[in-house]
Amino acid sequence: MYHRGEGQTMTGKAVREIQREHGMRYVTKMPRRQKPGWTLAHNHVRHTANMLPGRNGFRAWWFTKSVSKGFKPCGCGWSGLPHVSAYPDYKSERESVIARYD
């Protein structure tokens, strides 16, 4: 199950439907440049400015079509590229803070 805000969960089928609707493509390594017409996004997990997707539950993806409702421009500094998040006020952590959770 996947979380969808305020304690709600989504089934794998619901996740796949959202992925198709918005054209989501998961990121497996640090993106180096913006893809034309695509929007970079990440989840709510605590992260550093250069944390690789997959570490400590941190996930990132490209929206290749429309951006999901609730996502706004994010200023956390992750990847050094413009991106969006459902938690745009979050600021990246120092590496030493994250290392305690590894």
C-alpha cells in the first residue's frame, strides 16, 4: 500500500493509474539536466541536496505529462535542478543529520 495524504492509502492498482495519467517515470540516479517538457519531482522523505533516489525511502520521478494535484515548486536544493514537491517548504538536511538514520 502507498500513502496518499492524511492517513489514506492507495493500492498498487491506484498507483499504476496515477503513473499512467501523469506519465510518471522513476529516477534511479541523480538527474544532471532538465528534460524538455518533463517536470522533476520528489517525495516527502528527509534528504540532502545530493541524496540519490532510493536511499532511506527517498524517491524521485519525472512527470512526463501533467503534474499531480498538490505539487508546487520546491526550493530544497535537491539535484540543483528546478523541481516540484508536495512539501515545497522543506529544506535539505546536512549529510551528518541523514547519516544517523542509515
